[in-house]
Amino acid sequence: MIYEVTYYTAKCDHCKVEYAEDSPYSAWSDKDNMKDILRDCDWYVDNDDEPKHKDKTYCSDCWSYDDNDYLELYAERLNKHQED
């Protein structure tokens, strides 16, 4: 029998890089587990404290916190991995 299953993966909303694109493991069956894995890898995953970034996911190369603890995105990485 062939049937459909749902898996979750991630792509940075800023530079468009896919999580673990060079890894044999790039999708998970549980969305919350996927978020935990991303956070463990220093990805930013939707945080209610930052309404401007709600439902956004950013790779570890695209963001940091500024001196006032606000999320800051690196402009030079915008769409760096965008497919044409």
C-alpha cells in the first residue's frame, strides 16, 4: 500500500536556506519536535515576545539580538539562497 504521510521541515524566512539540506535527516513527523531541534541549532523559531517576527523561522546565520535584546536580521543575507 502506498499512502501519504505528513512530515515537517524548515526554511529560513530571511535567506531561504533549508534546514539540514546536506543531512540525511531533514524532516520530522512531529512539528513541536522539529521546533525543538531548530532551537537546539540556534535557529529562531516564532516567539510571541516579538510580534513582528511571529510565525517566522530564521537560521542561525541570519539573526542575533541587539544591545536592547531585540531580534536583528542581517540585511546582507536577505534571499541569499533564493531559488531563481
